[in-house]
Amino acid sequence: MNNEQARGPKHKLAVVRLRGDVGTDRSVIETLKILGLRKINSYKFLPDTSIVRGMLQKCNPVITWGEVDEGFEKGFDNIKLKPPKGGFASFHHSHPRGDLGYRGDKIKALVEKMSKV
């Protein structure tokens, strides 16, 4: 049994880019391009594999991400995300003190909040 099979039911990873390129390491910018996250507030639903998780860990200072169920992504086709009403907590700290990095299933609430502005 490989690492992807050990995680159980099918999940996707929701990824939202929160910061721009200024002051960001070039290797992180290249990884974001590979992931398809070229602009601030862009988002993707990616497969939950160890390779993708490694790429997301590298990009933690620029993105937030977490697991969502397979059906969650269907309601977000062609929707443009905007900053949430009330703003973000902080771009200088990781979740839960700030908004960057891994946030588990709480990513659903953020994506919904950013899509309904």
C-alpha cells in the first residue's frame, strides 16, 4: 500500500494563493507556476498526493491550503475569489494566528467566504 492509498477516502486539496511575487524566492514562484497559481486570490483543486503536498509545503509562505471532499469543488467552477469581507487575519503568521499555510478542513470556510463577497 502506497502513501496515497493509506489516506483513506478520496480527497482533493484546495489551494489559494494569498501573496504576490515581491520578496518571494524564485524557486517558490516557479513552483506556483507549475501548480497553476499565477495571481493573487487564484485557487486550484489538486489531487492529494505526496508530490503535491511537498510542493505546497514549499509554497507555505505564499498560500493557504487544506483538504476538501470530492464534491466540494463542483460548486466553484469559473468563480473568481475576492478578499474576504472583514479582511484577513495576518499575512505574517501561519494558521491559526494568521492565514498562511496548512489549515485542514477550515479551507472550505475560507473559500466559501472569498467566493460570496
